[in-house]
Amino acid sequence: MAFDLEAIRRKVEQLNGAGKKNSAMWKPKPGEYTVRLVPLPTKDGQPFKELKFYYNIGTNPGLLAPSQFHEPDPIQELITKLKSDGTSDSYNIAKKLYPKMRIFAGVVVRGEEDKGVQIWGFGKQVYQALLNLMLDVDYGDITDPKEGRDIKISISKGPGEEYAKTTVTPKPKVTKLSEDSKVAAEWLKSAPDVDALYTLKSYDELEKIIGDWLKTGGSENSSEGGSELVTDEKKSTPTAKSTKSASLDDVFEDLENG
């Protein structure tokens, strides 16, 4: 039987601690940076990866929404129930729970080339700015490894502001991804897999999380995506609904009865 030597090498690197969790994430602080976008390996041919997360649920920094993968989703079920309830309180809770989109791009950060391709996560406004830039005929394909352009990223956060403001500006000159063609080729094929950085929790786990959150009155202790996400474990397959934990109907009924 022939062995996959490359797979064995990856396993050895994993056991030796190589490629540790979150090592691929780029988390810039306020300041100015120059980066080069590197297309991520996606099935739809898009250079970016979109994922939806639930925020503001206890101390959880961000929970992948199973509904986006067409999987059973207890939080989406609760949102639907709250919407059908029709009261202003139910509406406010449902609005708070709605999943929010987070977008991820592969970047080579100038000055940090030794780290290879890193993953940069951002919100809708930055996403729109990048897409508009990529559609601008004056710049062409800014991700092209030979005739693309670097991008200047400016991040600022004033006193009292909860979230930082990010602006993106294309560099005026066309440049190569790397002057070394071999390095450029390696970067293009080594972009990290975003799906491997986040956990898709099971139905049981999410049901317990949302149930506990409701029992505490829906207190907010987590970020809403303005800061970087920190969940980073590999996906798990959703399981069937548990009969041991309290059902959402029971929790909702308790809230209604005071």
C-alpha cells in the first residue's frame, strides 16, 4: 500500500506544534499597514470567504451559525419564534440575536513576509470598499501576482469610540506579489483554510448556550464583530437534539411566566 508522505509530514508538524491555532490570523492594531491580497481557496471562485456568526450571547466571542450550512440551528429557531411572538421585547431580542457576516481575506503583510499568508477578518463596510476597488477598471485585478497592487490599510480609533475605523487605499504603482517567483508561487498555494479556524458547535451545545443566556436575562458580555474573533478550533458535525438539556420552549415559557 502506498503512503501519502505529504500527509505524514503534515501530521508530524502538527504533533510538533506547527500551525498552532490562530497563528494564521492577522490582528492589526490602530496604525497604517501595507498588504497584498492573496485569493483564498474557495469553491465559488471568490477571493474572500464569508461566514455568519452569532454575537452578544454571554461570554462567547462569536458562534458560527449552523443555518448558513443548512444545518439545524436552535438560535435561528428562537429568532423565528421571537419574530412570530410579535411583541416589542421579543423583536428587540430577535434583533440582537441575528447573525452578522464576517469576511475573511488572505493577505501578505509587508514587513511580515516571513509569516507568509495570514488571514484578515473584517466587516461589511471594508468588504464593500474592497469589492468596489476590485471593480474599478482603473486598477484592474489588484490580486494579480504579477500586475496587481498593494493596499494601504489605515486603522484609527478615537477616544471613547467602541470600534476602530478602517480605510483601504490602493497603491498607485503596479507591483509583484514577490520579486521571487518561487516565493510568490508558494504563497498562492499556501493560503490557510478559514473553515479550519472556527468551530461549528453541535445543536446540543448551542441549545445549552442560548438556554443559559436566556436564563440569565440575556446579558451581553461579548463583542459584536468590531474586534477580531478568537474561536479557532476545527469544525464538528452537528448532532441530534438532546433530550437531557432544557428545551427552548421550556426556557421561553419560563420567561413568559416571569
